[in-house]
Amino acid sequence: MQLTCLITGANSGIGKETSLALAKLGHHVILVCRDKNKGCAVQAEIKKTANSTAVDLLIADLSSLSEVKRLADTVIKQYPYLHVLINNAGVVLTE
């Protein structure tokens, strides 16, 4: 069974590796990235490495509540099911 998996922070680190692993398993992966250029690059890399066309990219800055709401509306409209949600977050502390 192919699962639809949405992963935030998917352009690097744990988010990228998790996205790649799920794509290699044959799942439909939705990458959520803040930066369009980085997102497009990682989407192409994952598609090629996993040999999968089921890798989508959505752009959203999740530090903005209006962006979160826009992302949620997009997901609801574009995908009939969301089986897995991985909220991969990065935090920068200055103190």
C-alpha cells in the first residue's frame, strides 16, 4: 500500500533523509520547504535517487500562522488522504 506522507523541513538533515527513505519504500512524499530553490533541488534529488515520480513540493514558511493555514488548505484540496504527518522542526536558540 502506498502511503501519502507529508514532511516539514524536508530540504535538509533528518527531514531530507526521512523523505528519501519513504520515497525509496514507494510512498508518495510531500516535501514542505520554506525556500523554493532548495525545495526544488531536494525534490529533484529525491526523485532521481529513489527512482520515484511521487515526490511533491509545497512551499510554506511555518513560522507564519497564515502560511500554515494556506498550507493546510492546499493539502486538503490536493490530497484525498494524508496517512503520515512528520513535523520535523528546527530551532535556533540565541541564548
